[in-house]
Amino acid sequence: MIPYSKQNISFIDALVVARQVKFKSLTQGQAINKFEDSVAKYVGSRFAVAVSSGTAGLHLAHLALGQPKGSKVITSPISFVASANSILYADQYPVFVDIDPTTGNIDIEKLKDEISKGEIRTVVPVHFAGFPCDMEEIFRICKNRSIGIIEDAAHALGGFYSTGQRIGSCVFSDLTVFSFHPVKSITTGEGGVITTNNEELYLKLLELRTHGITSNNKLVNNQILGYTNGKRNVWYYEMQNLGYHYRLTEIQAVLGSAQMKKIDRFINKRKSVARRYNKMLKKIDVLELLIGNKTTNSAFHLYPIKIKFEKISISRNDLMLELRKLGIMSQVHYLPIPLHPYYQQLGYKADQIPQALDFYFNILSIPIYPNLGRFKQRKVVRSLVKLLR
């Protein structure tokens, strides 16, 4: 079976994990710090905070920004539900701005229109499929209005902005959140990282991910309980805010560090797969390639294609089932978030996002991962073209 995506774990990766399990700490050791340093160095940010999932990272990012409860937060309707759910976790209100159908990313002009209403406190752009949003323009729109920016870069580790900096460097945002689910650029099983250049946000994130507890000498509030004869009590810690248990394990961290050593190789292989698809699919008249498929600055987490189903005799569901019979998995990214029953109950309407709706009805993600060889890729294309015709 050819999956639409999968992890790439080597024998060395497995050996590193086994060594950690057998001989070293399992939680709260030095491996997490090393992993965080490797991510921060790679993307060019000052700080990185590892957490238990990308969703946990988005939740903490909203809490760290500290916007008031009930604040309106813009995000994209074409994303996994975590992009919006994390806004609700922070007692804030998601506002869905429609997408640019050529990219799958948030429409900049519609974003300007929504921000002009004057009620938005935070923007969460989603780098769909690994293709970067126009962060330079988003930053320009937001910077004079005191609007916070949290990049949902779950798809985008290894990608670049059009200005040349890596996604995650936070040159155009307050915080960036990555996911390390097995289908992402690298994996820690489950896990995520938040990057930032703001030390105040960084310290807040460290506290929030560990129950709201701090043991930092400079932050201790109770001097009587915290010190004996002027010396810090070695056992002492304080819970100063309500936090969460969102820590990554040492086991996951050593796997992440091993994967980070290969991140550029992984991304280059994904780019090679994308280039081959571009060449083989460009002349199929019932297919449309997204701009992100044809760029060099995407992380190529996904390879989505738009299919003109109104011009062919097979439905998307039947197409996917026929591909599955041939040993080829595909996926749909995504059902627009406002169409989920929970969000419908909250009052969101499909007519607010017509481009996202049209995008959903025509999109299909076909297999892409670093070790997808030429033979299997040709099988994907031949099978797809045969069924479309």
C-alpha cells in the first residue's frame, strides 16, 4: 500500500531511542533542551519550547499572548480543527476568513477587510500544505493595530518566506507553532514546538507547559518559603498560574534531535517528488496544480491537486476507493472547519466561506513523503490519469 504520507525512521533513530529508554532519563532531562536548541537554530529564532503536540502549542501560544477572553481571532477555514479549537480553549472567538483558491492559504484582501472592522485581537495564518502565507504583508497589516500573530506552521517546518527567512524565525510574528505528528516534516510520534523571539513570551510558555509552576530564582514570589538564611531552598517551586501538563518526553526529544539532523534531506526529497508530479501532471486538463506545488519555498507536507469533478464521470469518493483497490491511499484536506457539526451549532455558516467550500469539493491530496520512489510515484500518476479518463 502506498500511503498518502508516512514517517521516515531509520535504524539509527531507533537505536538512539532505545539507548535513551535503557540508560537515561525518560522525562525532564537535558534531551528536551537539546531538541529545542536544534529547532531554534534551524529556523533562526531566539527561543523554542517543546510541547506534547502542535495543538498544545497553539493553546499555549494564545494563553501566552494573553488576549482578553472573548477576543476575536482570525484563522483559516481550510485547516485541521486544532487551528480553531485552540482559540476556543483560550476562551476566544474564531473568525474564519475565506481562502485564496490558488494557494489554499488565507485571502489577504479578505483579511484586510475583516481587520478593518476593528475588533480583531489576533491573526492565526495557516501555512496550508507547507506553502507559506504572505507573512510580510500580514505583518504589515497587523503591526500598527497591536494585533498579535501566531503562525500555524504544523505543515511548514523546512519552508521559507518569500523574503528568504525560514518559517519559524518569527520575523513576521509573535509565535510560530510546529507539529511533529508522524506525517509531518520530522516526527517525535506526537509533539510540537513553539518558537518566538520574545523572552517574556518564552518564560510564560515554559511556565504554562508545566502546570503553571516555576522554579526560576528570579521569579520566586514567596521569599520566606523559598529561601533559608539567604540561600534558595533546593526543593522549592511555586505554582503561580493555572498551567497544563504539556511537556514532551525525553524519549520523544531524542528522536526529534535525530530527525532534525536529516530535515534538509527530507525536504529536498519532498521537493524532488513534487517536481516529478509537476512534470507528469501539468498537461492533464481536468487537473489544476496549486501555486504551492510549483514553488521552491514550500515544505511540501502535502501535494494537493484540484480535480474538475464536474467534467468527469467519477466522483471523488469512488476515485479514492478505486485508488485504494490499486494500493494507493489519498486524502482530503480539509472539510472546512465551519462545516463541522460543533461549529455549525455555534452559528457558523458555509455561505461565509464560498472559496473554501469550492476548494473542499475539488481538492485531493496524493502521496508524498521522502522515500516515495519513482516507480511507486509513476504508479500513482498512471492510476490517477486512467481513472480520470
